Amino acid sequence: MAGGAGAPCEDAEETAERRVRAQVPDTVRHRPKRELALEMIDELATWGHRPPVLVADAGYGEVGLFRTARTWSR
């Protein structure tokens, strides 16, 4: 099983096949979850919404940029 902790990585051909099956464009690459989360929060703001509370696990909390990237004006 590829992708698990300590598991060998799949080969490039297998990765390419999985990307085709999943319809993932060649231009799309890994992005840290903090970037994805900030993008979603920004999109929510463009819709005129503001979450009353944001909750994040330690993976987000260890990155100061994520904690300080979003300041909400009242």
C-alpha cells in the first residue's frame, strides 16, 4: 500500500494513472492543508460570511503563519 507512513512510494507510472482516473490536472501539485484552509476561509469571506469560530489541530497550530494569516475586522 503506497502512501502510508513508511510505505514505499508508488512509481511515476502508477501515479500518472491514478491522476488520470481521478481527473487531477498535471498542473495540480501538493499544497499544505494550511494553504487550502486559508483559501476556503477567504472564499467564505467573499460570500459575505465569517465563521464565528475557527478550530484547527496541532498541524495548523505549529505554523505561526496560519495562526496570524487571518485577522478579522469587526
